[in-house]
Amino acid sequence: MATGNPGGATDRAALPRKRLGEIFVEKGLLTSVGAERLVDLSKRIGKRFGTVLEDLGLVTGEELAEALAVQYRCKVVKEFHRLRFAPDLFTLVPVEAAVENTLFPLKVESGKLAVAISDPTNVRVISNIGANNGLVVVPFIATRRDIRRAISLHYLGRQEQTSELKRILVVEDDKRVRTSLATLLGREGYEVVTAEDGMEGFRELVASTPDLVITGKDMPKIGGYAFFDAVRSMPETARTPVILVSATATAEEEAGAFEKGFFDFMPKPIKEATLCVKVRRAIASSSIV
């Protein structure tokens, strides 16, 4: 196992690193000109270079992980969601931190904490984990998909859901409204996942990675606005459109929802025609890079 200093700072960090684009050019996955153009694109849209490559389908998650391992001189871990882990391991990294930063604790041994991480540049988070637990953090590179599988299964007790259908997560505490939305959307050919409050919605968010989220405004535990923040905090759903549903539909509230960043707003009672149009618009927007 690789070694490091507290907080994840290692002697390897002092050595010169190849640029990620250079590594992909050497592997024949990109041309030099293409790499330069994609670097410019990543800067314009404010996304990491490797994430842009993966999202555009130019490299696979596995190819990105291997390149990052070369760049940061780390080892790669795969399929670790199939392993068994001691329950107390997950007290070292709260689920919120694991989800938001796409990382997963692997093992504690001899004062070292092995952590699977998709973004090895996230030094601040690695440093905090090391400082909070008094451990030397040893980063391993993994794909975002493998980390999400592990979080879903071992933190939340859920198998990650996969489907070719567009998936919509409906979070609504009113059972009648929740059932009605699920029925209408299912009739339109969508796969629908439901949750009765924001806490359950958070678990479903991690497990299902929806193409669209519809959330009620006033809910117990976590309301619609706080749940919106949870959606945005996850790298995998940071750009997922969210529609707010509210029984107190005033012009001021609708304006506030758009200002917050919601894709759309629907007052109760929900009309089927309005729902279908807004959902189609939102789903179409989610396919745009």
C-alpha cells in the first residue's frame, strides 16, 4: 500500500506531474490539438478537464482513473463495493462528505486510512479527513461509478439502480400527490422513483442518479429548498434539473424559486398537461452538456 504524510500530503506531490491531456495524448486517446481545445472548454464551463472528457464520452471512467493514477502516482482500486467493510469505518467519513466529494473509506491499518477518491486534487477534503481522525490518509484512485456504488450499498444499504429509461425522482410528503405524479409520469414512459421526505429523497438521489428531480416545497426533516442544495452538492447531480412543487403558489414564491436555481415551478393542484410539458422541457435540458 502506498504511504503518505498526515492529511494526504506526500513526497510524490513534490515531483513534477504530467498533464492529464499529455497522458491521454501518449495513450492515443486524444490529439494534441484536441486536448488543448478541451482544456479551453473545461475552463469556459467551469468543469474539471477529466470530468469533461468522461461526460463527453471521449474517455471511459476506467481510462480516466488510470490516467489520474499515473498523474498523481497513486494506485487504482476497482469493484470494491463487493467487499465487506467494518461498520465503524463509516464513522470516519460522514455520508454527506462521501457523497459531496465522491470518496469512500477503504481501510484503517497502522494509523493509515486508505480512501478511494475520484478527484485527487481535492487536497482540502483529504487534509480535513486526516486531521479530524488523526490518521495518515492514503489516496487511491477510483471511478465515480465505483465510488457511488459503494456509497449506495454500504452507507445507504441500497443497490445502485440502472435503467435505459429516463428516471425521475419525485420527493413529496403528500401521499396522494406523490402517487398521482408517479402514475402520470409512468404513463408517459418514465421510470419514477419516489420518496416521502428529503431524507429518503437523499438516499434515492445517491442510489438512482435521476435525470430530473421533482420536489415538494414544505416537507418534514428536509424541505424542498434544502433538498435542492443537496442535489447541487453532489457532483453527479450538480446539473440535474429540479422542479419545485408548492401549494402556496404566489408570484413572489415562483420568482424566488427561479432565483434559487430551480429549473421550473408548478403550483398545486398539478395539471397533467402542464406537468408533461414541463417535464419534457427539463429532461431535454439535462441532455445538454
